[in-house]
Amino acid sequence: MARLAVEGTREIHFDHHKGGDRAPVVLVHGWGMNGRVWDYVLPYLLRAGHDVVVADQRACGRSDRDFDDMGIETLGADVVALVDHLDLEPVVLNGWSAGGAVVTSAAASLGRRCAGLVLTCGAAPRFTNAEDWTHGIPADGIPDMIAALDDDPVTFLRAMSAGQAHVALDPAIIDWMWWIFNEAGARAHETLLDLAHVDLREAVAKITAPTLVFGGKHDPTVPFTIAEHQAETYPQAKLVALDTGHVPFIEAKAEYREALLDYLDQL
């Protein structure tokens, strides 16, 4: 367990797991979650010989909770700072959900220092609809979602945990996801508000790393059309379409791990 100051004295928490001499992988979680959500993936990367870094974003998990800036591109800069701090070059970034936007921003900044990019149901390069972007969700629904979250966070996050998968999850898994959600601080929702507006299409043009795209055909959170667009616009992108909802690394564990490790083998 370690910490890195990224905004004055405020710090993010991370774990640097030593796995071997293969390309290091940084796992970036989604909005309101923390690094524990990668428990279904981490052991397999270590066994394959990869160093793995799992970080908690600002206001999430064991990181400090009182940051001034919770924006997506700032979270991306935190990933770059972590790569610099640990001297991980060249590195592979894997971002789930809102973490897909975070790693898109980070990969654009890292350039050729990023050897690989994985988007796991990633909300990038844009999450909400605009005049020239119709792959996302309506932006006007985000404030209502935040209002419901603020009014009754416990019930809201329980329902959100139960509604991410296409198949019925074991109640223990739903409880586990709910617990992770409840570890987030009150300001974590500011990241979601920023995600409603951030547009990273220009950042994609700066990415050089070959990209692996995981898309859930029944994803209730990030429309599958976003994954299809990623496969057409990110460099050397390959789409792995899974018959899942928003958590393919839980719903289709074996398929997800096999595709991820095969991609890493080919880098």
C-alpha cells in the first residue's frame, strides 16, 4: 500500500503488485468505485508475469476525499503522475467505465510511453450525446441522477450495483459492489458531472498505442455503439463484443481474461 501526492498535500492511494518482467499494467476503475473492483482480473495478470498497479481515484476508496478538482482530465493526469512516479514506461492502461475516459486522456499525454490501451466498457471519447455525437446517453439525465444519489445514496447505490449486469449476479457480488460504492466520498459525483460534458475526441488522435475494446452488447450504462465507435477510431483497435452488461470481467470472466491476456501477449 502506498500513496502519492497529486494536489498539494492531498494524496491518492495505490498498490504496486510485483508480477514479473512483462509490461506493467495500470488498472483504472469506474466512477464511484475503487481498485477492489479489479479483484477478478488482478491475480491472472500477476500469474502471467505483469507488474500491476491498482489505484483509487480521487475521493474514492482509500484516497483522500477533499480534492478541489475531480475532472476526468485531472484524473488522467494522476495516472500519468503515477506512471512517472513508479517509472512504468512503457505501460499498458486498462480503464473500465468512466475509467475509459481517464485512460484515454492519460494515453494521449503519455504518447509512445503507453504501449497498450484497453477500454473495458469505456465511457470515451464522449459519454453523452451532442449535435455531432449520437452514440451516448442524454446529458440532461445526469443532474437528475446526481440529485437522486444525494437524496438517498445508500438505496441509490444498492440499485446501481444490482443493475449493472445483463445476467443475474450472485447476491454476494452485488453486496460487494455496493460496499465498494459506499467507500466513495461525497465529492466523487463531481467526476460524473464532468463526464457528462468532457469530449476527448481530439485526445484520441494523439494516442499511438494499439487498443483493445471490450463492449457489452447489453450494457445499461455505456451504450454498445460507443464500443463500436472506439473500434473504428482508436489506433489498431480490436473489438471484443461480449454478451454481457457493464461488468464483463465479472459476467464473462473466462472470456474477458483470455482476450486480455492474448492481447498483452501480442504487444
